[in-house]
Amino acid sequence: MKTLWTPWRIEHVLGTAPKINQCIFEPGGTCRADKGLLLLFRDDFSLVLLNRFPYANGHLLVAPARHVSCITELSMGENSALMETVKKSTSILKNHLSPDGFNIGCNLGAIAGAGIADHLHYHIVPRWSGDHNFITVISEIRTIPEHIDRTYDKLLPDFQALLEMNAR
């Protein structure tokens, strides 16, 4: 295994990074961009920040403008605008960094790994062939407490209902 040194993350890992008294996804003022805040974009519905403690170069955080903790709290319009921002942000990263792929997702709740659990945000992490992978720290071991067949059976009725609703 190769070692990748990321010394800029140590303050974050140790919990000694300067504390911010406000939500990072709700910067004061009306500026559309601010290098000091790493704010790349803000409109009425969403904003994009560079992650101060990235997993990879270009690691973006995309959040709704409204302070919500879960995707279920977004209106259809907010969700659409947020996903459009994720899409456009991914395109910008493709154009400028030429990654081989991306990890895109969000962690809902502290137990799921959300560092800032009270304001929903998506991570867009560019990936390159042969780059580092933070998952290797768990040695490719997975613990899944429920058999996949049972999970499938549990979820299938709701997905079928969703299909029926969309067909109407």
C-alpha cells in the first residue's frame, strides 16, 4: 500500500481546527463568491464550497440555501435546484481537473458520518485511477447486519408503489 500524506487535515482530525460560530453553509452577507470562505457559488437555492479538509483535490460541498438536515425536508423545487447544482459542479470539475470518476453523496445524520449533521450537503469527490482511497483504513471489511435478500424484500413494495405513482 502506498502512503499519501495529507498534513493539512491534521487540525481537523485532532479537533483543533478553529471553530466557526455559524453554519459554514450559511455565510453572512450576499456575496456570490468569497475566497476566504472557499465559497465558489451561491444563488437563491444552493451554494458550493471547496471542502477545507478534502479527501481529494477539488472535493466540493454542495448545500441547499435553506437550513435543513434531511433531503426529505426539501421542496421539489429546492431538490431540483440542488441536484442541478450538483450536476453543474460535477461538470465544472470534469472540465478543470479531468478526473477518472467521482464519489458523490451525502451523509444524513451524525451516525452516518455527517460532520455537519444539521445542514444537508452533498460531497463531490473527484477520483483518479490509482489515487488514494480512505476506505482502505477498514481493510475492505464490511459488516452488514441484515441479509441482502431480506433488505430487498423489505424495500421492494415501496419502490413498486413509487413506480405506480410515477406512471399515473
